[in-house]
Amino acid sequence: MTTLQVEKVIHINQLLREFAAANRFYADVFGAVEYMNNYDPGEDRDASLFVIGDTCIELFSPRGEESLLGRSLARFGDSWHSFEWKVPDIEAAKAAFDERGVRVTTYRPGSFFMTHPKDGHGLLFEICPDEMANDPRLGPGWTTAPWRDEHPLGIDRLHSMGAAVVDLDAATAFLSDLTGTDVLYRATRPGVGEVAGLFIGDTCIELVQPDSDDSPVARYIARYGARLRSLQFRVRDVDAVRGHFVAHGLRTGPGDAEGWLALAPEDNYGVLYQFTEDALPDDPRG
């Protein structure tokens, strides 16, 4: 079967109601640099793109409940939605999903398509062959040094994207077969679950299966279903991160692994960010 050739993650998509307030929040707390902000009348939604270090986030904010995004927001509230992979050939990419019986729910030929999450162990893939216009990461002299060396959070890079799954072995086999990627690492996190990390394109996707009904991953699945659950950032100093959030009146707590810090989703427009000083195991980026 056709292998999906993934070059990189373009952006990670977040769904929320308070669009203007969220954009101000991420600029103020995370030093986010926005490079797109618009309204799409066809989808009846506002959207913005911004970077935090090497990571790009897209905020979606539907104005009504009639669209796919609007219905998802009405059902789940502020939450993660999907992520976008860049590929060299969109038709070959579509063939890779078609051959595996993964339904394509939105398709704009030559531009992008999106898949049905139930066919991807909860993951909703957005696939695109093009870079984002005006992405500052593509400009000459681009560097993430200001986030690492000057901002109080000291963000070095994206450590991984975390996804909650029901069947770790099946989800791992699916992603490995789809992308031709081997498992980078496995781990057991007591009270959280079993973990498998796959480095795909330029980013690690960490799949987590809960180890009990009391696991925070199990509670997440009960509320949202299997899907993207968290972003993990590698930082210089976790204590400095905690202090920065406290200074902004934001709540924190233990993350999924020893020494990790979690920003309360309730204070982060419904989504989980975690922070660690740990390097990704066997990180291909060095």
C-alpha cells in the first residue's frame, strides 16, 4: 500500500469560543507571534495562526453551530481539534488513506483534505502540500532563540504531541503502517498509562492508553473520546515556568511524567500544555 510521506507538522488546531481574548492571552502569556487572522464566511468562523517557538497553533472559532466546527464546539467546548501534516503530493497522500479505508470528510483538490477521526484511532488528520503564507518560520534569519533565551517560559522546542487512545497496540500499528515509521520509545507511566512514541516528519506523536479508569487519560477519553490530548514543550527550567504562570494567576499541577508540569486546561482555553526539562528519548533532532 501507499506510504504517507510526512514532511512536518504545519500547525495544530484548537477550537474555542472566545477568539479575541484567546489571541490576547497567548500573546501575553506565551509571547505568541501572530501571522494570520481572518474570517471565512463559507465556514462562518474566525481563525488565527501564531507561533510559539517552533510550534504553530491555529485557533478556530465558529460563530454559529450549523457548521462542522460549530457542532464540534457545541458538543465538546473549547478543545483540541486536529493537526496538519505537510506532504509532497496530496493525491498520493489521499491514496494512502483511501487504501486503508480512512474516510475523507473534507476535500479541496490540490489544497487540503481532512479525515474522519473514527478511522484514525481518534486522530483527525489535516493534510496539505503547501506552506502557510507569511509563516515567519520560513523567513531568513528565523530563530526560536527569543523564546528559549529571553522569554520567562524558556521554551526550547516542542517535545511531543500527546494523543489519548483506547488500544495502544492497534493505534501504534496503524500510524507505523501509514507513515512507514518505527516506534521510537515505549514507557509506562504509573497512574497515567502505557505510552508509545513515534517520530513522524519533524515531530513526535506520543500515544497514551490509560492504565485504569482513574487515569486522567481515561477521564479525558470519557469526556472527549480518543483524540489529540496535549502538547509537551521542552523548557530550560520547570520552576521558572511555574513561577511565570503563577504571576499570571494561572493554575498548574503535576504532568504525566515525573518532573513534568501541567498548565490547567481550564486556564488555557480547554487544552492541556505540559512542560518538561527532559529530552525526547533518542530524539532524532539531536
